[in-house]
Amino acid sequence: MPALPCLAPEEADALPIHVVTPGAWETLPGSGLARALGFAAKPGELAWLTDGEGLTGALFGAPEGHLGYGALATALPARAWRFAEPAPEGALLGFCLGAYRFERFRQPGPPRATLVPPSGRAEELAEAAAIWHARDLINTPANHLGPAELAAAVERLGAAHGARVTVIDGEALERGYPALAAVGRGSPRAPRVAMLEWGAQDAPLVALCGKGVCFDTGGLDLKPSSAMLRMKKDMGGAAVMIGLAETLMALEAPLRLLLLVGAVENSVSGTAMRPLDVIPTRKGLTVEIGNTDAEGRLVLADLLAHAAEQRPRLILDAATLTGAARVALGPDLPALFTDHEALAEALLAGGRAAGEPLWRLPLHPGYENWLDSRVADLSNVATKPMAGAIIGGLFLSRFVPADIPWAHVDLYAWNDSARPGRPEGGEASGLRALRRGLIDFLQGA
């Protein structure tokens, strides 16, 4: 069982949580107080079961979706609890997501409610643990999580699951990932690529690529301070791919895994890349730097080229790539780009099944020439100030052969405010949707 602090051991003296609907709770022993107080079992409504000596359990109105169970983690008294059988699907996951707190740099808060996990919920436990770990990475300040530390997180993950991890840096990085190296050249914290390989050789290969920009100043095209404030989360795509890899390995998914994390910092210095520089890429295409703040696509370009060389059954990438995607879809809807119809439907269905929808946007070919450059094979930004998320996807598509199923996810990786199951701060946006979708795609391929 994952060692999450919100979980209690099986032998704990735990009180029951009865998840109820209107009219289905009045006969439970100790429900008189709830009746007297007008408990109606509305979604998310909480009331207590009591006897002459004190608390004997809780009543909780069945919420809509797993995230609603997150409210229990903060509303219940600090002691051990368990769901009365049969425990609702998603209740364990929701409780754990609501219990998450990032307390690495502060004094621990008061004791909180813990939960005895229902039996047979390995999938929910694995997802909860991976989301906690991804949130921890995103929430960690950039002075404590640079490229070396992000690569080390991949190494720890590999060690925990018997995977092989290789970290590429220095001259090998300059030769093999020249665009990524150019992004990191302005920082004293050297860039690197962390590569994890796992699974049987005869299993279908899935490649995951994550943008791991540990802090993004914008480079010489400097961001304003308000836009820079949350840029520790610019490695959110890498955190989601790391979490996705963790879940796949923990659940022993029937596939072979290649995880590529581009760990880099986009800083300002005399060695930083400049506007209108021309840089090479792993694929051999040259890129004119129209804007140094469009660096994430340069990181992913080399990772996607590496992944494509392995001829996988499927390539997925995730990145906090564009503000345009957030303007279009807001913080909760990751933008999905793919020209592969079966893959699109599998991933969208995975989002529906997970209760965390993705929203498909087009890779509109009519905008391809917006990336034209007079001095290089392409520019990293468009000639027009429109369709920014689509342009980011079109740029990345140049680095993946058309015959390999590929999807790009442009996500936010952050909760701006606290809601049940979604504490304010880093978020593993789309992780559960992507796992379901890729497994369904492989099974139907």
C-alpha cells in the first residue's frame, strides 16, 4: 500500500462513513440527531451518527463524482475512518486527493482524519500516490527543484519500480538534444534529459515526453513579474508524465515504457539564446527564435524526435505550453491535439471515464505557413498573434512522423483556488484521463 499520510492501517479503530442518498439513511442506528437537525443527504452534506456515549459514525450525501469525497478529508474529526461497505467507486481516490497538503517547508499542521482503504482498490491507491507525487514536484520552489533535482526524481521513480534510468547532460546533451541545450544555456544550472525505460521487450512501446522547465523567466524576451510568479509550475507537463509513468508501472500495465523528461531552466544571462538566433534540432530542422519565451516547444521538439526514432506504438507529450490554451479553455480543461482519430476518441473517452475531461482543439493545416521563416526551416512562433495553442501544436507536429500516433496535451497544472479534492497549488491535470485513454487505445489498436 502506498505510504500516504492520509491512510490508516487496516487494524485501526475506525468509525464508519455511510454514503447515503435521500430517504436511504433514516433507519441507521444513531441517526436521530441527524434527523433532528434536518439532514437531507444532499450531495456533500455531512451529519453525525451518535449514541448515548458519543460519535459512532458519519453520514455523507453521495456527491457527483470522485472529487466530492475530497471534502471529507478536512471536514471529519481527526481520527481513523472507513467507508461502510460497499465503498463507492472513487471514494478512496477522492478522499486522498482532498487530504493532500504541501508541508515540506512549514511546520506540520494539527492531526487530520485518516482513512482505512477499502479492499480491492489498487487502482485508486496507485493514482492517488502518483498525483500526490506529481503535485509535490509542481509545488516545490524552483530554488529546490532545478534540472538536476527533476532528473533525480526520475531516477528515484526508476529505482522504485526496477526501471532503467539514464541521465544525459554535458556534451552528450549538446549533440543529441541541441534545441533543449540552447534553452538551458542561459542558466548556471545545466540542462539534462532523464530517460526511463521499463517493461518487457515484446510489449507495445509507449513513449511519454514531458516539458520540464523548472523555472521560466521568458529568457531575453522577459516575462512581466505577474506572469513569472507561478513559473515554478512550468515543469508541470513533466510532473504529469512522471506521475503517469508511476501509475502504469505500479499497476503493471501490459506495455513497454519510454519516459523522456527534458529538465531545463530558461534564464537570462550573456549566454542565453537571443531573439532571431537560429538553432539546430535533433531531427535536423533549424529553428529561428522568434521569441525566447516560446521555449517549451524547443524542449519537446528534441524529445519527440528521440521518441519517434524508437518507432513506438504511441507518443504522448504534456506541457504547460501556452497561455492561449488557458484563455480558450480555462484552468480545468487540458487542450488535446492529435490528427489520429482513434487515439483522439480513446483519450477523450478516458477523460470522460476519469471524470476529468480533455477538450480537443484542431491542428489546423491552414495555419502551417504561419511558422515559416526566411532564414531557417521554421520559426518557433507564428507571424500572427492568434491561435497560439494551435500554433504550438503545429510546431511540435513537425517533429513526429505522420505514421506514428501522437497526441499533445497543453495543460495548466495548477489549481488557482481550493475546491473539494483540488487543494490550491500544483495539479496533475489529465493524468488519470491519459492512463485510461492510452490503455484503451493499445487494446483496440
